[in-house]
Amino acid sequence: MSEQLWPLYEVFIRTRGGLSHRHAGSVHAADDQMALDHARDTYTRRNEGVSLWVVRSDRIVASDPAETASFFEPAEDKIYRHPTFYDIPDGVENL
Amino acid sequence: MTPEQTLTAYVLRLGDNALVLGQRMLELVAAYPELEEELANANFALDYIGQARMFYSYAGELEGAGRSEDDFAYFRPEHEFRNLLLVEQPNGHFGDTIVRQVLFDVYYLSLLEALTRCSDKRLADIAARAEKEVRYHLRHCAQWLVRLGDGTDESHRKAQQSLDELWRYTSEMFAADALDEAVLTSFNGPDLGEIAVEWQKDVSTIVEEATLSMPQEQHMASGGKQGKHTEYFGYLVAEMQSLPRTYPGATW
């Protein structure tokens, strides 16, 4: 590896038309175009995708692990937010 | 030559270019400074080896003498290879490798595009498949040439030097010999005159974007198409063939 590391990029792949892009991993690259090439060569060698997104890891705004409690725990006891209180009418598929 | 013999010799030549360039790139496997580029290079090298296999298999069928792709790759002497001198040039430093790839890929892409329109269905199919691979290789390597040329003073100087030094192997690509002419007439093959014009245009666009200068007119080397190779080629062939010649019929 070179002494000065290239910036890290996160890689997202759309596996088929109609599906959403999913995080696949990360690559190092010196610029955006190179990141796209590296993502292609690293993550789509076995026909994994039809579309790629790359984004500089340091441009992602992430939640702070120290704030997990205030961020996520309040949702734990609010079961009424889950749509499980409805009776599904007969004959409805794909709901 | 009968049309079959013409096509056989021509397809073999295509196979030789792909195999020799692939072998050169394989020499760099495990030598790249970055993991992602390492993967890219190995992928690309195997693309060329894969193309060589398709060309050789087809040549073997056309010839009808029972020779396999391995016979063509591993059991022919140096002077029977008809690859261009450009593809056998050593990897040198990274800039040398990138310039070699760009100069060849621009030509090869045009050649493959033309071959997809040739009258031999099988050759057209192989060309169509290879064309997609080479289009990506060129994109990747041209980007690198721009980065090197438009990078630091040192990378600019080295890239210009690589371009100037490899330039002498480029005119051979467009010098049509009897075989090229025969494939053009009998099989609606590539017109090297047209490809030369496209090449000049495409290469100068990349060179300009890379802030480099087109090399000056100079003495041009040729001989690959006749089996007269540069001094580097014997070592490449020896290394490539050593295993199958030492252990004939060896399998995994």
C-alpha cells in the first residue's frame, strides 16, 4: 500500500431494476471516477448489479453511537406504530 | 490461400495479440500498490486471456488439424507468433504500462467494432463480446493517463516520456499486409486506413486532456505481423510456456 491512503468511498449496488441500492462495502480511490471503477471491479465481478453508487465515506452524516439511547430507544415501546392492528380482508394478497 | 486459411491466420493473429498482452499484464499480478487496482488489472488480464481462448479455439476449428487453444499458446515457437510489437513491450513503470494499454486499446476497440460487422458470424460474435470488455479497459486506462499527465510534474514528465518511447510501435497497427487486405475483401473486415484516422483522433483527444503532447514524427518499428519480434519477446514466451513444456498435459 502507498504511504498516503486514498480516501474511502462507500459502495451501493442495485442488484436488479426496481430494487433499491444496498450498501455492499467500501473501496479506496483518489477521485470519484476512480471510486466508481474500483467499485465495479471489486463488487460487480460476478454479475451482482445493474447500477452503482459511490459516496465519500466522510460525506456521510451518521448517527452517534453514544446517542443510541435517545435516538432509538423511544421507539421500542410504541407498538401502535406497527401496522399489526388491522384485519387483512380476505382475498388481499401482497399487502 | 483459401478463404478458410485466410480466416484461420487472421483469427490466430487476433489471438496472439490478446494472449501476449494478457501475459504481460499477468506479470503484474500481486505487484500493484493498491488493492483495487490490483483486482482491476487481474480482471483485465483475464479478459484478454479469455479472448485469446475464444480466438484460438475458433482458429483450431477452422484449421481442422486438431490443434487446441493450448497448442497455439504453449507449443508454438516465438517466430510463429504474429502479435504486434506494441503488446509485447515490457511493463516498465506504471506510466509505461498505462500508455501501452491506451495506445493498443484505442486501436483494438475500433478493430473489434469493425469486426462485429464482418461477414463471418462466429468472428463477429467473439468481437462483440470482447468489445464490451475492451471499452471498459480503455475507459479505465485513459482515466489513468489523464491523471498521470495532468498530475504532478514528475508524473507528467514520465507519462510524456512513455508516450514518446512507445510511439514507434504504433504505425505497425495500421500497416495493412496481404492478410489484412484479404480479410477486408473476402470477409468485409476492418479497413485499417479508416481505423488509423479514428485512432489518431481518439488518441489526440486523450493526450490533450492529459495535458501531454503528441510525439513527433520518428522512425517506426515493425515486424510483429511477420513474426519478427523485439528482444523482450523471447523471455515472455519462455516464461509463459515453461510449465506446459516441462509437464505436458499437466492439469489442476
